Amino acid sequence: MRSFSVLALCCFSPMLFAADVPGSQDLPIVPRMADAQIVDYRPAVELERIYPLGSIRKISGQLRFDGQVSARGQTTSVTYELPPEHSSNDAFTAAREALQKQGAELLFWCQARDCGESSLWANEVFTNAKLYGADDQQAYLLLRLAAPQDNTLVALYSITRGNRKAYLHVEQFDAAAPLGDLLPTSATLLRELKSTGVLDFPTLSADPDATWLRLLSRGLNLDTTLRVSVSGPNAEAWRQALIGQGVRAARMEAGSVESPGLHIELLR
């Protein structure tokens, strides 16, 4: 009888009966982590959407951040509760890498307290209370898909709550009109370089561009201990231009990677 009771408890474990919310489905662009469950799903709806490009805070009742992408379009979102064996960072990294393999460009990436208050991301940005957790256990990333889907944005937000449950929120935004030029922040370029070891810019094949020079030099000078190699068709011109923007020459060496455009690699 005792063995039957134990078996019954195991069979009726909530984890065994966990299931996706009715009517939900994965977004095709982001593969689901094994054993993750959909706990919130919002089908496509047209609305005006604002995605922060900086740490968020509230001042005098108003949400504040350094930059933003604002547009109207179709928004679809899915929130996963992750299995105990995977952290929110595991799921966030897997989703980011999957999107980057498809050619998606990073626009803004923050982690932990650099993002601001988790309560604001959960309640103000994503209007999903399940995403409220510890400020030092969060990560947010906004990406732009590669052409011909370059009018589509994907937002990732991961969090671990106080009860140790981990979540990944994925939101796809299909703009109703062309998004135009969108540039990453310098801090995002640095975070990408330190995390992946590489910055690839296949379209930067001509002479150094003033806007990109400013972004790259600021990013590299946010951590003056890093050394990089510079490759590409106009690698030496870019290296000299970066020196002119205040990046020390000793931190950059000529690279040998064959690339259609500018290629910067972290020297470890």
C-alpha cells in the first residue's frame, strides 16, 4: 500500500501535468528549450509599441530611458517557464545564439542591474507580472532580423523570480512601415564582443563611416583593457580611423580573417 501511495504521488506531480496554456504556440524564429512550458501567450495584435534602448527608471511617474524604438505593427509574445535544470541565462543565451545564427542584429543588450528595475520591465514594458523578479537576475535584448525580414524586431527578456522559477519571454514585432536605420548602442557592441568574441559588419566594406566610428570607438573605450584584431577589405583604414577617435594603437592589430566587411575579433 505504501509503495502505491508513493507511486500515486509521483504520477500526480504538478510537473508531470504541466502543459502549455490553451491555444498557444511557439514563435518559429526561436526554438523552445527542452521541457519548457508556455505559461503566457498573446496572439498577434496591432498596436503602437515602444522598446527601450537603455536602462529604465521611473521619474515623477513617467518611464524614462536613454533611447527607444517606437513603431506601430503586429505584436506576438510567448512566455516560457523553464525546467529546474536550466537557468534563465541558459535560455536567454540559447535564444540569442539562435537568432544571431539567422543573421539578426543586436540593438540593445543589458543584464542584471544595468537594465534598471525588473518591476518596470514586467509591468510597464511587457505588462506581464510573471516577469517580475530580482533585478540582478534579469537580461533584456532587442534584435532586428536580417533582410528580407528587417522590419521585424525580436525582444528577449529572461528573469529568475524569488521562488527560483526561471522564465524567458519572447516577443516578435512586425512593423507596419519600414523601420529605417537602427543602430546599436556602444555598450551593446562591447557586451557582444566580450560575450561572443567577435563583431561582424558585412555591410561596412567601404571607407570608415563616421557614425559607426563613433559607436565602435566609444564601445572599445568602455573597457580599455581589451585588445582586438581588425580584418576586412579596409581594415587598416578602420584601424587608423579608430586610433584617430582615441582608441590606443597598441590595443589593435591587423587581422587575417577574410570577411566581406569590417571584422573585429577579441584577442584573449
